[in-house]
Amino acid sequence: VMSVMALILAMILVGVFLPFLNDLSGKDLTLNILENPDLIGAMAGVIVIVGILAGSYPAFFLASIHPAGVLRGKVRQGAKSSTARKGLVIFQFSITITLLISSVMIHKQLFFMENKKLGFKEDQVLVISHADALGNQMNAFKGEIKRNPLILNASASSSIPGEEFDSHSISHEGASREKRYVVNYLMTDDDFLGTYGLEVREGREFSRYFSTDTRASLVNESAVKSLGLEDPIGKKIGTRTLNRTIIGVVKDFHFSSVREKIEPLAIYMTDGGWSQISVRIRPENITKSLPFLKKQWKRFVQSEPFEFYFLDEKMNQLYSFEHKIGRLSSIFSFLAVSIAYLGLFGLASFMAERCTKEIGIRKVFGASVLNIVVMQSKEFTKWVLAANVVAWPLAFFLMKNWLQNYAYRVHLSVWVFILSAVGTYLLALLTISYQSVKSATANPIHSIRNE
């Protein structure tokens, strides 16, 4: 009967939370029970199984009691029932503490990724898609929008940070011809570094005043290390058909997700091959700039619509998976905590009821409310501490393995484990104390008379 009632309540909750689940998963799930006979059979099976499992223990326990002992009032619970209670409480709290630690670490890693300095300025950058539709008018369009005081800078490129870069195999001057290195590359104009605020560590950046820069290259620090170049400026790198001279070394920046290690990158200045335009807008003029850019686009391009997005929003989308994992871990942690403390509350009520006469006698002999609360809290405290002993190694193992997926990650902090232990203990103490205080403040006369 209780399983049926729980199922009805569960179906109501599913209907209420299904829109939230669809938003979280990006799916369009519906609950059509009548159209799904398999689901009806599965729910009926769950009702039967849960009912049997939940009722088996008390049924076997009651069936094992001798009627004569019941009539004499000599029924006592043995060590087995006590061990079962301890085991269940420790098991529940171990799961709860593991989920709490995991949830905190997931959110900590997500916060770290979202706030890590990427090595370039991603704010106030608007990216215009399908810029290749401009054709040979690309430079004219770029020059037109840069004349507007609302625009700080603009650059055309084959890709932008947050997207997958193309790669090719190159060699470098001084290495054997058979030795090849896989390097990501980016084709751009002379405004790319200025638009994104990239820092040149050595040498110089591209300049339109040097016609030879179309045969030059910039490389990042990772490329210098990967290629083994001690003095990179002036060295030649290239494919089997085209060599370029390195004129500058750019400080490493995260052109892909923070979960991945920064890879070698070569930046080439070209006269074409661009598909996007990055526009850096003055912070106070973002809303005013959009109509202007759209107007200029329609002036130069009639066939393609004006499509754009903001780079910081694009970068945040790289961590959508972590956002979902973080939200799910929070939800499951909340559910685990709720179930664990509901169980603890019920068990504390049961234990307090069993000790009603003992509490009454202790009060008659002068025990204070605090003495009784401490007495009843001792056993539960041991169980929660034992749960922490089980949960800590498990959470450490799970989180250490999960963090290995990230090239740049946070460390497993001791305070997260301590905070979870203290939090669960205080909540458990609060739950137990409520029942203990309730029993301790009851009239001892009624407690002693209670059979």
C-alpha cells in the first residue's frame, strides 16, 4: 500500500520536474504512461519488489518471535538488529558525504575554468560569421567599421579562440628533413594580436608596412618548446612546399578549452582564407554598435544575413557539459542529504521511543536535558564519523580520476573533506537533538508508566 502511494506521488513529481529535466538534458522527454505498456509493467514490478523488500525484514523478525515471550513482555531486539541499523546509517551517510565532496569539487573546477586567465581578452568581442561572403571586399568592410569611434579594432581570421584550429605537419631550419612536427595554425591579418590583446614575448608582431610578413610566421611558446628552438627569431619553419620566417613569439593563450593542454600554434599573415571577423567594441557602446555593423554588412553583402555572436558567450558554451554535471551533482547531493536525514530522523524517533522509560527514570534521578541529549547523540555521532572514514577515500579516488580529464585543474583540498564532515555531523546532531530534547522534556511520570 505504501509503495502504491509512493508511486502516485512519484508520478506527480515527475510531471512537475520534467520541464526542468528537459532543460537540463537538452531533450524533449514526455511521460505517456497509457501509450507505453512496458512502462506500466515496470512500475507494477517496482511496486511489488519494493513492497516485498521493505516488508521482508519486519515480517521475518516478527515471525521469529515466540508468542509466549510476547505475552510476557520479554521481546528484545538482539545484536543483529543493532548491527543492521548501524550498517544502513553508515552506508547512507557514506553515499551522502561522497556526493557532497564530489559536488563541491566539480563546482570548484568549473569556477576555476570559467575564471582562469586565458591569455587574451575575450570580453567585448563580437564575431561576425560567414565573413567569406564579403569576398574581395573584406578589407574595405574592415576599414569602414574601424573608422567608427564605437569600434576599437577588427581582425579577419580563419578561426577564433574556442573553435577547432586546423593543423599541419611542418619542419624547421636545422632539423632533419624527415623530422616533422604537428602544429596548429591560424591564418589572419595584421590586426589579430591587437584585437585579442595577445602579448608578444620576443620579436615583433605582423605589420602591413612589411610586405615580407606574408611569408613570415608567429609561433606561441608551446611551439618553441615542441620544436626545440633555442633562438627562434629568424628561423624558418614550413611545409614541404612553403617556408616562413619566424618574426615573433606570442605568449601562450588558451585557443581551445581549458580542459585541454595548450598546443603548439603557428600564426600566418595572409591575404585571404578568412571566414570570420572579430570586432572589439568599446564596453559602453555595445548596443549602439550592433545597428551600425548590421547596416555596413547589408551595404557590402546583399545575399547573406548578418550573423554574429559574442566571444565570451561562446567560450562559456565550451563548459556546458561541466555546468550540467555540476547541476546534476547538486541535485543528487540534495536528494541524498534529504533521504539520509529523513532516515536518521525516523531512526532517532524510534530509538527515543524505545528509551522512553529509561529517559523518565534518568530524569527522576536528576539527569538534565543536556545529559540526555548527549547520551542519545553519542551512538549516532560514532555512525556519522564512521561514514566519513568510508566516504573520504572513496570521494578522493573518484575526484582524482575525474580531475585527470583536465589539463588545468584544481587540487583536492583538505578543507572540502573537513567541511563535508562538519556539515553532515552538525545536521545529524541537529536531527538527533530535536528528538532527544523532545523526549527529555516530556513528563517523566508518563514515561515511567509507559509500557
